[in-house]
Amino acid sequence: MLNVILRVVPIFSGFVTVDDVDINNVSPAVLRRRLTVVPQESFILPGTIRVNADPLGLSSDASIIVALKTVGIWDVLEARSEEGRSCLDTILLESPLSQGQQQLFGLARAMLRDSAVVIIDEGTSSVDSETDLLIQKVVREKFKDCTVISVAHRVCKISARL
């Protein structure tokens, strides 16, 4: 389904709409720019923490720091930063993150994008139960005005008051 939404796999019959727009009428490049995807295998680009958090350079340093603090990895990153250098200027590949930390970093990256649709593929697959709860909380709070498509094999327990 995600491959169809992202136009990786062509639609041979029927249609898929996002905000009442048939995705077949939108170029794959434009569609992918407008959707925010947090992949199961989070990626790290060559470069600084700033470049990895905001590859397009659209966010302020303050916004990047808030996003990284929200997902709980700012302190980890700050502890690894070089003396005399801003944490955001630290080269990320020189101080690698665990798989779970990479997933949290990917969630922070998604928070910095302005998108109405957020796709999260196995966002909690490599994290402990405490981090799982944090991710669920962040998704509920930070993407509350978005359509969130989440693929998960682990059942999420969300309580509701009736």
C-alpha cells in the first residue's frame, strides 16, 4: 500500500486520492515532496546534525533543537559534540547513533517538515517499550493535525475516554 501511495508501484486499476486529488495526476517527485515519510530503516546523510535534521535547510537552529529535544536525543547528541563546536555542526557519521536513536532522529526530521500526510513505517520496531511510548506520544501530539499512516507489527495501546 505504501509503495502505491508513494508511486513506487503503478496503479493499474482504480485510484488513490490524497486530499481529494488523484495521485496519478501528480508527478511522483511532487507527491514525494509533499508527503513526509519516516522509514523503518532510518538514514543518516553525510554531514552535520543540522544537515541531517533539515536536509533542505528550511528550519531554524532553534526549531531543530526543539525537535531533537522532543524526541529525547538532544542530550545524547550534545554529549557527543566536539568541544568549541556547536552541537548542530557535529558530523553525525563520526558519532553514529543506535538503530533506535536513528528512528527517533527520523521522527524529529519529520517534525520539521510541513506536511499534511505523515507515513511512518515500523516506527517502533527497534526501540524499547519506554521509547515506544515516547514515539506514540510525539506522534499523537506533534502530528495531531496530519493524516498519519502508520505501519506497525507491534500493537499500540491507546486509551480513550468515552
